[in-house]
Amino acid sequence: MRIVALAGGIGGARFLRGLREAIGPQDEITVIGNTGDDIHLFGLKVCPDLDTVMYTLGGGIHEEQGWGRTDETWSIKAEMKEYGVGPEWFGLGDRDFATHLVRSQMLTAGYTLSQVTEALCVRWRPGVRLLPMSDDRVETHVRITDDQGTRAIHFQEYWVRLHAAVDAEAIVPVGADTAKPAPGVLEAIAAADVILFPPSNPVVSIGTILAVPGIRAAVAAAPAPVVGLSPIIGGAPVRGMADKVLAAVGVEATAEAVALNYGSELLDGWLVDSVDEAAVAAVEAGGIACRAVPLLMTDVAATAEMARAALALAERVRG
Amino acid sequence: MRIVALAGGIGGARFLRGLREAIGPQDEITVIGNTGDDIHLFGLKVCPDLDTVMYTLGGGIHEEQGWGRTDETWSIKAEMKEYGVGPEWFGLGDRDFATHLVRSQMLTAGYTLSQVTEALCVRWRPGVRLLPMSDDRVETHVRITDDQGTRAIHFQEYWVRLHAAVDAEAIVPVGADTAKPAPGVLEAIAAADVILFPPSNPVVSIGTILAVPGIRAAVAAAPAPVVGLSPIIGGAPVRGMADKVLAAVGVEATAEAVALNYGSELLDGWLVDSVDEAAVAAVEAGGIACRAVPLLMTDVAATAEMARAALALAERVRG
């Protein structure tokens, strides 16, 4: 079975770890990773979502934190403070820096982000084929209004520095309109037996991937069933601040609103958490098959159960 | 008193620390640093000699090692090994990486190496004005013959990877012929009251600085007395492998041969170590005033004594 999953950072990565447990030895997972939260820091190209997937599946993630490396040291951060060189609000540890150094050196040498990601995965052996959504630069910006007026800032600044404490007025994937899907992305979607939307942020992770011209249409046209898992449980995001960016696109932070916003042209099935049993009817009324199952990724075993439920729903809607 | 010193790495840096102790509060030191051993590693610009001067005078040097940072961590090096990305033979610690990151980011943004060096020194407060010899790229290459044939390799590869174990057939400062002295270099030489050649490598440190068009002529034409300190004691370099590169330029590894190779058109005075008392006559016969004094930089006090002896000799030759 060929499974394609669209993925953001922490939520996507943890789901994939469960999915990997849930499949058989003949099954293959292709991950299309969000690169809209990529950022240039200290002259280096940082790809937080791709790295979180790579580190999580490769056994190098800082488990409690959910991002960055285990056994990390912070010498460079301390030195940057001494030099007065920022930003201070983005946490890059020394081991993590090594990844960005290797990536940046390869990009400068002319390799594409796809090629670089493949090279990095030679070390990490994530057990999936990890593709960036695009080799072109796409940067998610967030329009806010604060005492400096109305302006667009990088998603990372909104998320990490401001902790989404200011209302997001608009989410703009800068560059997405002219970006091309990375090699293999459309082919993987077309050839998939199942397409999954992990419980990643529907706006700035899955939404950004779908904003790359051609990807949304490919998912909608794919013969494979498309099944998503709600990142909203009981009216709040499990992790992160998805409600803030959902508000920016006019979508309520509920399991059913997120599903209906994707719509039946994309989704064939949707999993909500057991506490959102009441949402099932509304989702199904929207033409999307829906089941309520436990959706808390408390450990790999629980996450594998979620993945099995998603694959089972895919089989059911395949009919 | 305005003192100008040409300097390489460890030997120059340690001498400068003594010189700083030896001068009065009104005296000023301008250091013209060798950049011929600069190297691009992991996509970053590394300036080993400038950094050694900066770290040594700024209190951040790894004292026993003579290069690199104190309290260093080595996470990036460990990660690079995991990624299979080299070179492994060049030791860059995490704190050191921060310097190269800041430098490289500024260079990419369009600042010159002079401007970057000045910016880095805002933090390090070395107590001297540190100027790179040139803002243009100059790279010392070494011609060798080994089982791969005759070829030119980067000086760092010769020095650090091969430990100068192969004979150097020629030393070529690639790019020096078209390099321009950095802003302030020629002006500092012309305005100097004393010019010093610390006990740095006469070929790949002082020699490379002098190879930048205009610098040798400026030193020769300067009204200030020029006094050097022998890096060779008792027929061997105090540190490093200067004899190997002296052989490449046909100069014997003796205190007198090094002085006579600079020649009286450059040097007005020369200090040899007490064990080389016998060399004094030969140096003076070459038209260079010479004194024998202890030249081992065992600690800052002993080094300050050396600096005082050099300044005293400068006063004597000034006449």
C-alpha cells in the first residue's frame, strides 16, 4: 500500500511515528512536508517542519519539547547573545545548527531542497520518503495590527516570538502562487492508495501545502480515499495555537468546522475525537464519512491506533 | 606612540598580549593580520589568524591549545561526522562556529572583512586596532608531491591535515597579486612610530602580509624603525613547522637566515634568542642592528620583556 501524508511539524511528525507502526512491511509512506514555515536565520536555511519530521522519525528529537535535538548544547546561542546578534527568540541548538549548515552549504552549491532533504535522510533513515512540498521558496506571513501598526510578519515571528498573542488578520503564503510542487509530489499523490491529513495545523501546515498550485487539485482528483484527523479536540487545538490562525481564515475552532472547511471535494473521511461524537453528524451531512475515536497521541501505541482507524476509514470509504 | 605590528596566529597573538602590557596608556597598537590562511569550511568564512588574535587578546582563547575557544563544546563536529560531511581534520568548536556564522552573514550582506572584523572586536575588545591585511580573498597554497602527484593544496590542509610532513615545494599566496591592502593598512604603516614583526611565521604569516602589493614597499619606505623578533631559536621554530615552509623558499631555519631574508631594506633591528648570541654578528653584517635576549614567550611577563627589548632596539636604531 502506498500511503501519502501531508505533514506540518510536531503533530504531523508524531502521527507519522504512529503510522509507521501501523503499517505492514510492504507498505510505503511518502510524506509531503510543509516548508512554509522555513526561515533564514544567521544566514542559514532552517526548515523547522521537515526537520521535526526527520528528527522525530529518525530518533533524534527532543521528546518533551517536540522540536529540536535530544542531548542538545547551546553554545552558539550563548555566543550570539555576546555578539548581540539576533534573533534571540528562535531556539537553535548546536546540533540543530549542524543540520542547517549542511543544508545551506548544499543549497548554495546548487542542490535543490528535495535533494538536500534526501541527503539528510540518508543519515536519519526516517523510514518514510520525505519530500518538501516545493523546492521554491514559500514563506507564510501573518498580518497583524499592534502598536507598530498593521504589518505582515514571518509566521515564526508570530508563532514563536509573539506566541500568537496578537490576532492574526490574514495568513499569506508568500511565493506560493508561483511555486511548483517538488519533483515526485504530484506523482505520489496520483499513485497513492491512501492519502492522509495528520492532525497538523489545517491553515499554516496542511493549508500551506495545499496552496502550492497543483497540489490541491491533485489531492481532489486522486483516486485514493483522503482521510484526515482532527487537530481540534473539544473546541481547542491539542497543541499549538491553531485556533488563532483558524480565526484568521474565518473558520471556527471545532472538529466539524475544520472538516467542512477542507470540504468533501478534498476529504472522503474525517476522524474526530471521542469527546466530539456530536460533530460526526455535521461532518457526514457535509458529505464526509466521519468516525469518533480517541485522538490523543499520548504515546506511539495510541498514535498507531489512530493511524489504524484512519486507514480503516479509508478502506470503508473506498467502498 | 603608534605601534604597527604584522601578525599571524598563535605566535603573533601571544606576542601582542605581551606588547599590550609593555606599552603606556597613550600608546596605540594597530595589528595588520594575516588572512592568507583563511578558509571556507561548511559554507562559512573562517579566519584562523584574525580569530586567534581576537580571542587571545579578548580573553576567549583556549590557552593550552593556542587556538579556538575556551569552554568549547563540539556538538557540531560530532553531527558533521554523523552526516558524513567533512573536513574532519579542521577543528571548529561550537563557540568558534558562532564567530564564523556572524562573519559569514555580514560578508554575505555586503560588509567588508575589515568592517566585519571591527564589528567582532566590539565584543572582544582586544585593546588593539585589528585590521585584516586585505579585504580581498588571498589564499596561501602549498605545492607538494606525494603519491597523488604534484599539486597545490590549501595551506590549512598542508599544516593541519598533513602536519607539514611532506616537503613544501613552493608557497603561493593565490590572489595576492591582485589584492589591495585593507583600508587603513598603508596609512597606519606610514604614520607608525615603530613597526614590529612579532615571532610569527616569516613565510606564511609575515611573508603573506608583505606579498599584498603595496605593503612591502610601505614598510620599506616607512620613516619608523622596523624591528623583528626571531621565530627560530637554536635552529628550530619555537612552535609550528616554520622550517618546512622556510625550506620551500630556500631559507635556512636559523635566526640569522630569517633576518637576512627579510633584509635591511625592510628590517632595521632584529632580536635573536640568547642561545643564538653567535648569530648577532652575521645579522649586523647584513646592515640590521641585532640583540640577543630571551625570546621564549613562557608567560605574559616574559613576553612583555621581549616587547620592551624590541621597542628599546627600535629607539636605538632610530638614532
